[in-house]
Amino acid sequence: MTIETVRVPDLGGAEEVQVIELTVAPGQRVAVDQTLLVLESEKATMELPSPVAGVVARILVAEGDKVEKAGDPLLEIEVDGVAAQHPEPAAPPPGGAESPDREVPAATVAPPPAAVPANTGEELAGAAAAKAEPPVSADAHAPRSGGEIHAGPYVRRLARELGVELARIQGSGPRQRILKEDVQGFVRRQLQAARPAVAGAGLPQVPEVDYARFGPVAEGELSRIGRLTAANMRRNWLNVPHVTQFDAADVTELEAFRRAQGDAAQARGVKLTPVPFILKACAAALRENPVLNRALSGDGGHYVQREFYHLGLAVDTPRGLLVPVLRDVDSKGIWQLAAEIADLAERARTGKLRIDELQGACFTVTSLGAIGGQGFTPIVNAPEVAILGVSRAAVQPVWNGGEFVPRTLLPVSLSYDHRVVNGGDGGRFLTRVVALLSDIRALLL
Ligand code: CAO
């Protein structure tokens, strides 16, 4: 049996040298060049490779031990078969006979790798971002049982600083050597996996304030509809990259026409407001701009092109906001739409809508025209991709090229999901709606 003692190599004058990691255990079989332990000075770390193949017989130091001087014994290896296993046949010892306890200073058999400057994890983020991430292998998730770990001193140090077990990392280098990028990728994947699955769940919390400290207060609960609306608004706001575009339609002629229908409306028992005209204009503009009548798939990679024109109409009710749906708006007349709006709005306010009357919309109109305001930014009702906000029409001076004339202008705002609808699509759609409302004869074409 030949025992080889591995000794402290030349430390290049370093004073404080410590054994920071033992990478083998007694009884473990080691190959030539396999890292036995890692030393660290104040400036560098270095791996000590095995000069021979064999079985670790004794380890003479412990992690944390200070190493005093070159030549001190570190561990002993029972050599397999000296001639066969040695990388290069060792020079015969003086006298020609093989010494039974041949002692080889580690540095003389295989020089330790060049000392690597001590490093911190600060470069981690930048370097990791620039590098394509290696694929995650199943091994990356469970500690490796047994087997060697090939990693350089810097990588070992980095892993130690980050608290990462090297055994959990699949190396992508030669002989599955663990590279810096493997450690970075592992850490990044762990962080990603730890992220909350619910969109927005990681948002900073709004602080709770005890308002009673500042004056009298009363508390109340949101209605069921109010809670649902809050959840939907939050979901839509967080998921949809919104753009809102503003315009104003000259509805002078439309308003004159609408008022001229007063008697007819009375005879039919229907109130004729601007809303059915707006719905009709939207259906026509959707047909001409089908992008706004798409729905985006959950994975963001597909869309569904709807070829029907069901429009939601936001209704303000005492129990909260409801959005009943008018079906096939493109094929219905203004009187029919006006009657359906009145019916749906009434039943929304009295809690008599059926579930199916709240489903299937392609696009939503929300009108605050009766209430007031000059413009607002509505929130897209996902998975719809656009919504039209309508504000209060008002008479305004408009320059006709020769003079200012009084015209009735209806402010409109279109919010859309910018993942699906480009500015050009949105602009063409809104311009068309405005044109149709400015000359409703075009709705007949
Ligand atoms: N500009 C000026 N006047 C308008 C107008 C506008 N854009 N839109 C409606 N009006 C007028 C109507 O002509 C009517 O006047 P007259 O009684 O003189 O004819 C009056 O306002 C009241 O209209 P209305 O509210 O009874 O009917 P409507 O068709 O305009 O609206 C509905 C129906 C259901 C949209 C509405 O009742 C409603 O609930 N609006 C609120 C929607 C809402 O809350 N949206 C916000 C959602 S996001 O929080």
C-alpha cells in the first residue's frame, strides 16, 4: 500500500491562509487533478488538486484551520497503482526503488491553478443579464448525491457568498464543471420561482391609516358588485398596458336630428339620447377596424378575431357598476337600441339582469355624458381590448375658416390594450367614430 501525503504548496508569501473548504471525505475515491480542498488567503482562493488517483486515507486539517507554512501535511491518499494512475510517470526515486510512503508536495505534482483575485458577488447582476441562461436541468433542483463537484475557486467563493450549495447546480463546463454563469443562473431561477404567482401580489402595500385620529369616521362594506368591480379593475389595470386617445365629435347635426325626434320618441315611449347613436357608430367602426374586435389569449401569443358586434354599456346602479351587453348592435336600428338600453339599464338598477346579459361583449362604451366632465381615461374591460369613454357634449366656438361658429362638441376618449391595438389602429378607429357621429348619414352606407 502506497500512501501519498498532500502538503501545503508554496503560498507565494501569503500570511493568513485558511482551509475554507474540504471537498473530499475519508474513504472517498479521488482522481488525478480532482480538487481536494480549497485554501484562501486575504487576496485569493486556490484549489488544491490531487496529485494521484486513489482513496482518501486521512484528512489532517479541518475547515477553518489556519495553514502555517509550505510543506505542512494536509491529507493522505492511498494510491491506486502508482504507475498506472499517475498523469506522468514520476521520476524514479533516488536508488531506483519505490518509496512505500512517497511524499509529494501538491504544488510539485500539479501546480495549483493561478490564484484568482478575491471577488464579491457585485458583478453578478450585470454579467448574468448579458449571458443567455443555460437550460434548467432536473439536477439543478435536487442536491447531487455523491460524485465530484468540479468548480474553480472563484465559483466556489461566489457560491459560498450567495449561500448556494454547489451540489445543487448542474455544471455546463467541460466535465460538468460549474461555471460562474451556472451559479448566477441557479440563483436567478430560485428568485424567479420565489416570485408570487398572482399578478400584483408583490406590489408595495398601501399603508393602513387610522382616520379616527383625524376626525369623525364611519365604516361600511363594499357591496358584492363593488368588490367584484374592484378586483376586475385591479386585474385589468395591472394586466393591460393602456393607451388613451382623446377626440371630440361635432354632434351639432346629430343633436338637431335627435331633438327633432321628440314626438316620435314620445309616441314610442322611448327616450332618445346620444348613446344609441354612439353604440351604432362604434359597431360600424369596429367592423372597419377589426383589430379592436380581437381578444388576446392568456399566453399572449394568439388572438381570437370576433366577427360579431356585441357591445357592453356601463350602467351606474345603486349597488355598483354593471355592464349589460347589447347583442348584434350592427344589425339593429336606433329605436330598437334605445329601447334595449332603457330596458337593460332599468333591470340593472333593479337587480333583474340575467347572467347571460352580462356576457359576450366585444367592446364597451361608458358614458358619463349625463353626469358631466370633459374627458376621462376609461379602463379596458379585459379580455376586450378597447373601451370608449363619452363625456358631456357642450356648445363650443369652432373656427370654420372664416369665423368662430357655435358647434356642439362631444368629447370622446378611447382606451386600448397596446399589446393588441397600435396607435394607428386606435387613431383610425376613433377618427372613424368621430366622423360617423359628426355625420350620421354615413351610418347608412
Ligand atoms: N352629453 C350631453 N348630454 C347627454 C349625454 C352627453 N354625452 N349623454 C346623455 N345625455 C343626456 C341625455 O340626452 C339625457 O337628457 P334628456 O333627458 O334631456 O334627454 C340625460 O343626459 C340623461 O340621460 P340618461 O342617463 O338617462 O341616458 P343615457 O342614454 O345617456 O345613458 C346610461 C344611459 C345607462 C349609460 C346611463 O344611465 C349611465 O348609467 N351612465 C353612467 C355610466 C357610468 O357610470 N360609467 C362609468 C363607468 S367607469 O366607473
